Amino acid sequence: MGQKGAVRLARILANRSKPSLEEAVLLITEQLGFRYFMFCGRFPQPRGATHEVRFDNFPVCWHRYCADRDRDLLPGPLRRLALQEVTPLPWKKIAARHSKAFAKASEFGLATGVSCSVHGPRGQWSLTSFALARGGSAAERRILATLPDCQLVACAIHYAAARIARRGLDSVEPLRLQSAHHKILSNRERQCLIQSASGKTTLEIGQALQISERTVVFHLSNVRRKLDAANSRHAVAKAFSLKLIAAGF
């Protein structure tokens, strides 16, 4: 992830309310080259409560069509499979097996896209989808080129939405940087996380820092544990929010 990716994360994580988060996601969706987006997440709270956060800019006519038939905005097979994945799921990957459902969505302007699931601690989950109004080989190449950015953005949206849900309000207090936050991660853990944020593999991180790949895996595992993150991308998003990593590094 380069400078642009860092700015995207910072823009998402800075939001204090659901409306401002929606506005930021709309802007970033356009920057990634997509026309539409949809986010839905469920966030279990203490004492058994569960808060749901949903927003999208899907076509109004598609909303009406689905509402009249009591259907979800995403084709059923896509939603089920995407929530089982830990990596981005391009729609084309399953469209051939469920052509009828996808053909109807395409009629309303949702021709192709990608869905990214995030699973957080204590049963949290969310699904962020990005869609294009037109399909074709050029559209599929664009989607493949943006998969890493889509997943990272999805993690950031998940974390921002989780904060909103945790308060049970439409606004949240900004995260405050405390001196203890600097002590959460060791210098080596921060170095590994920064390298991971730039898109390097564990092997490449080891070569850059002159340590073994096994040691890199160990440090990143510690980072995820300390930040209570579901995966490395989730850890990057939380580290940005806590100002453990600065935009542009």
C-alpha cells in the first residue's frame, strides 16, 4: 500500500458518524474505479445485544425490486459464499454457476464487482461490496488490479463501523492517542507491520529487515494479538486509527 492507500485508510478511520463514513466510502469507491458500493455488518455487543450497520448507493430501482420480493440486495449465493471467504471474492468467480441471479442484478446496473468479508473478534463480521455498471474483460482486469486495496478498505470500514455500533449511536468519539499506545507494539513489530502495509510478503519483509521469515510471522502474529485484529490488514487499519502508523510512514 502506497501513499494513496494510506490516505484512504486515514480518511475512513477519521470518521465520527455514520453519515460521514458513508460519504468517505462513496468518495473512495469512486477513487478505486467503481460505481457502486454496499456495506453491511453485524457487531455483537455486551449483554447479548447486536448492532447492525448498513449503507450503500445501489440503484434505487434495484432497491425497489428486491424490497417487492423480500430479497437481499446482493444475490443470495454471492452473500453466502463471500461471508465464508477470507480473501476478496470477484463476482465473476461464481456468476457462471448462478447466472440467473447475476443476470437480474446486471439488468439493474450491477454488472460485476467484488465482495470482501471481514471477521473480527467476538463474532463480528461485515461484507463490503464494490460494483461496476458494465462488465467485460476490461472491467474484470480493473477488479483484479484493485483486490488488495478493496480488502484493505473493507477492513478499515469494518473497524470504523464497529466503533459506531459499539456506542449504539449515530456518532462516535474520536479515538484519543494515549502515551500507552506507543508501548503496545515493539519497534520490530511496528517495522514488520509497516512493511506489511506496503504490500510486502513475509519473505520480502524478512529480507528487508534482515530477519528470518519465521521471525516476521511471529512478530505479525503478536501484532494481531495485541491489536485484537482478525488479520494483518485489520491490524494495519487499527494501527492507523491509533496513530501507531502514520500516513506515508
